[in-house]
Amino acid sequence: MTEPGLAPKRLGKSNDMEIDDEPIGYFITWTVYGTFLQGDVRWWRKKVDGEKPPQPLLEYWHRDRLKHDIVLLGDEHREIIKTQINSHCEHRGWHCWIANPRTNHVHVVVTAPGYLGKIVRDQLKANATGGLRKFDSQFVDRPVWTSKGDVQILELDDDLEAAIQYAGEAQDRMDRGK
């Protein structure tokens, strides 16, 4: 039986040896509270149905029900988040390929042997939240992030390379309007 949060191993058919079926990494993205709502004009995801087209009325409905103001991340916030992510990865023995906090979301590409992607995501979010709350009181007693986030399993070297490229250089080019 696998311990909660640890990635399962499966038994191979030859000599009942364990086969390592872990991914080579995870591409994790999560968003700042209130910035990517259901119905969003940039498309959005529904748990079961996948990607959905914009639905402005649904987005307005969700926006009207937010209980807190939206607080975008400034440069200092982003640096704190990056430091917290790198520190937690080092503590866990994970390899952080890139951590790129943006004003309204965070991208991380990480290799975390033995851990499920959702556990890695939740630990990174929790540590980033703690760092922000110590630095800036406006994040205390309120949500910082939307619930959960996206975890893409990277199984091939090309997938890992593409995720690193997207999370880093591609995001930076978007900021420059290129």
C-alpha cells in the first residue's frame, strides 16, 4: 500500500520487480484569487468537461460573489514566492527546474520523486502563502490563491524542455508584447 501523497509503484511482470512509472516532472500552475474565474474570456476549465469557451455572464456571476478584493502580485511578492518555492524544493530534495511567479498566476516545473503532483502543488502553494503573509499583512485572513490548480504530468524529456521553455522565456516574451 502506498503512503498518502506518495506516487504509487507498480509491480513488473518479470521477477515481480518494481517498475518506476513516475513522471520526470510536473508542470504546475495556480492562479491568484479571483483572477481566473469560471466563464473567463481567456477560456477556462471544468473538472470533468475540460476546456470551455468564454461565458461572460457566468464570469460576472462569479466575480459578484467574491468575498475579497483581488490583489495582484508585485515584484517583491513574486520574489518571495520564488524564494519559498526554491527553498521548499531544496528541503524536500526536489529539483525545481523553474519557478516563475507572474502578477496573476504562478508556473513551476519540478521533479519530485515519490510524490503525486497534487501534493507537490499544494505544498508549494502553502509555502508561498506563508511567505507572503509574513511579508505583507494584506494577505492575512483571506485566500491568496484560487483553489487547487493545474498539474500536468511530464513523461518525456521533450515535454520537460517545452514546459521549462513555456514557463520561462515564453511568459517573459508575453510580458514584452512579442
